Amino acid sequence: MRTVLSEPLRDDGPPLAFAVVRVPFFLEPEYDESKPFIESNRERLVQKWGGKEGWEAQKRRHDLKGRGLAAGIPHFNLDRLASNSMASHRLIQHVGKRFGLDVSEKLYDRLNVYYFVDGHALNDKPRLAKVAAETLAGALAHSNPTGQTSMSEDEILTFLEGNEGRAEIEKARRALQQIGVNGIPKFIIEGSQIVDGAAGPDTIVNIFREIERRGEVASGLVFGDILGISEELVERGSHTRENMLDKVA
């Protein structure tokens, strides 16, 4: 997205923007939701790939370190705490619908560091609530077009302990299974084109450039109705040239 936004094909063309919706995916859907964490990610992956040798081979095949660097994560904490992720998925969706996709993206970015780098469990609800409250306060202090009041740490913790948004997450999970998405990362572009994350940035940029040349999006958001995301939220977008430049500054 950064390449397309920073280097548009036409200076006099319509302004470009992206609307990124994070469709929830569960690596370990059977993990017990009542526990803050189940095991370390190292333990999970060694077991998944049949031992340490199998895990090392898998890392080499998929260039996990290189893909992490490309995503802005220079160091993956292999001993990060793996847990059920229902609560964090619910929170991301709730924040997007309440404050806008640009704000939920800021929270998503922060939780990537929280989990992949700092190694904290996504189901450690008190810790998650504290980090989310700090992130929302910072994001809304910088830009708050909806005028919504931020969520306090206590409010977020109450939300995490509840069930609001669970039905939508479960529907999205079933929908992913129906269209054959069994692993991540995956990108669903224009509501229909599924691109594997291993395809590389050039492939995705080329797809975006074709849409830019066409001047319109071919079809709508396939998960909009499932997740309860309005057309108005999509129109506002999550990534624009302006907020990209603000982030750099």
C-alpha cells in the first residue's frame, strides 16, 4: 500500500485510499478461552512440525525471518505465549466499527508488537486492556473524526470479559473455511481475488496498480455483512496518503 499511495500513477487522478478489514483467523481454535495462555509458540511449532528438525526445515522453506522483516517485524519472539485469540479478534472488530478502520489498524499494529515481539499472550485480558487503552488514547488524540470518546482500561476489560461480537467472529470463521482459507497470511482483494502472503510485495503492488488504472473497485467487501462493517466505514478507509505521511512525520 505504501508504494501505491506514495507514488500514484497520476498526480491529477482521484485520491487513492485503502480500506483494510482484518478477517479473524484462528491458528489454534481449540485452545481453552478460560486460560491466559496455553504454551509457548516454540513448543507449539516444534510439536506441529514433528520435532525441532522439522520446525527448522519449515522456517527455511517459508523464509519466516525475511517475511517478518518485510512486515516491519525485525525480531520474532519465538517464546511468545500462545493462547486463544477470540477476545483480541472481538476487540479489533469492535474498535473498527466504533472509531474507524484507521484506528483499528493502529491497534492491530500495536498488538503485532505486543505479541510477536514482546511475547505477551493475546488472551491475557488485563494486560491486553491496558495496552489497548493506551493505544486508543494516543490514536484518538492524534485524529478523531468521529468525535467518539476513547475507551478506558476498565471499559475494555469489561468488553473482553463479555461476548459482544462473538457471533460475527464465528460466522467469519465458517466463511473462511467455506472459501478454502486454511492458513495465513492471505489477502482478499476486491472481495474475490485471494492472494497468498507468500506471493511477495511485487505481486500485490501489480494488482493494486491494475485497480488504480481501472479507476474503480470491481466488487465490494465480501466480509462486510458477516462482520457488520458498514459501507460508510469502508468509504472512510484505513490507509490514505495523508495518514501515511503523518505516520512518517
